Amino acid sequence: MKSHGETRKNTVVDVTKIYNGIVGEINLSFSLEIEEGSTDDYVFEKAPQVKAKIFEKARGRDENESYVALSVEVTGDYTCQCARCAKEVSEHLCVSAEYGVTRNLNDDSDEYVEAPEGLLDVEELARTLFYLELPQRVLCKDDCQGLCPVCGVDLNLSTCSCKQVKKGKGLEGLKKLLDNYEE
Ligand SMILES: [Zn+2]
Ligand SMILES: [Zn+2]
């Protein structure tokens, strides 16, 4: 997907305004650009949408004590292939999370995000959040029968005469087929 060629990213938010009490909250709404090659198995017709709010959740006596939080929601529709039968599947994903915002993150934390020098890269966080929730593999239905590893027939639609072979070596073939799809 092409970049819009913007020089300054308005998805990087100066949170010091909230720490200093100048503004109570900052709201953002933008499309998430999908980096080329990052989600080869998933096709997005339209960029996922991000809604984010950075706000003072609890007031402290000075700026170091204010508890600033980020709530973010990403929604997107995509198509991908069933991991067993390769049929095209349409999926909808909605991910939301809330984090505390800190200017110095000492440890890796799931609860806090870092805003170095008061700058919070909301797009980067939204992207990470969304990508992490994309499923490793998708099935067209829970009991998808997949393709026959011998003749390749879609076993959801018909049967084939390879059945007896499948019990032995056939399963190995099926496993290889699945492994290939998962790569
Ligand atoms: Zn399937
Ligand atoms: Zn077959």
C-alpha cells in the first residue's frame, strides 16, 4: 500500500499536554496503513480503522503522578485462505485495549506503553496490537475436511477413492499439506 507522503505524522501524539493539564484528552481516528509484505496471507480490501483516546485517568499532585491512559480500538476486514482446503474466507477482527502511558518504561510490560520524551506513537501501537491478534490460521469451518492429500479433491464437497490410503501414509501427506499452508 502506498504512503501518502506525509512528512509529519499526526498519529504521534504529544502527551505532555495531558500530563500538564492543558488538555484533558486527545482523540484520534485514522486508517492503519498495512506495510507491504507484513501480512502476506491476509488481504485487506480497506485499511483497518483505528480509534484512540489518550486521557488523564487520575489526577496527581504533579505531572509525574498523573495517570495517563491510552484506549485504542482497531477494526478491520480481511480475506485469507482456509488452512485446510484453501477456500477464501472473509473475516472481521475488532481488537481493543487500554494501557497506562509512561515516559520511561523500565520493564517490558503488557499494561504500559512508552511515550519517550512525551511522544506516543499511536499508529505503531495500534499496528502491533492488531497484528498480534491476527489468527495464525483460519478455517472456513471448524470441521473443515480439507483436501485429499493424494488426489487433491475437496473432501467437504465430495469423497474420493483414496480413502484407504489416507489412514496410513495419507495422514503424513495431509500433515505436510497443512504445514505448507501454515508457512
Ligand atoms: Zn476449509
Ligand atoms: Zn483422493
